[in-house]
Amino acid sequence: MKVIYKPFGLVMGILSALVAKRIFNFTWTKLDDEDPPKGTTRDAPWVKILSAAALQGVIFKMTRVVVDRYGAVGWNYLTGVWPGEKRPDPDR
């Protein structure tokens, strides 16, 4: 049953990226009037580039975790099988 979850998880990952991009763009417009700079933007200051990258990383990771968790909960509800680990490995 966990093998069948893989394509479901892949689709959920793509959807989480789309949602995270919209959240990031919405958040950035509240912080700055300009578009978020990329690392290759010539005249953008380092502070703006690094803060945009940090904000984007936090938003993408948190959105992915929330979508993964609710996807696993939904999968467990539908199939009765948890798609991941039951408990964290104590050796890690």
C-alpha cells in the first residue's frame, strides 16, 4: 500500500509547490513593492536577495510539511495504512 502512495505523494508535492509560490508572492508584496530579487539580479542588494531566499525557503518547507502531513492523514483515513514511519528512529 505504501508503494501506491508514492504517486499520490508526488502530486501532493507539486500542489504544495504551487500553493507555496502563491503564498510567497503574496507575502513579499506585503514587505516590498518590487518583485523579489533572484541571485542573478545585478543591482539588488545582498540583504534583499538573502531575505527573499530565506523567506521563500521557510514558506516552501512549511507548506510542504503541512501538505505532506494532511496527505498522510487523508491516506490513513481512506486506506487504514500510514504511509510513513510510525515513530522516529531513536538512533538518529
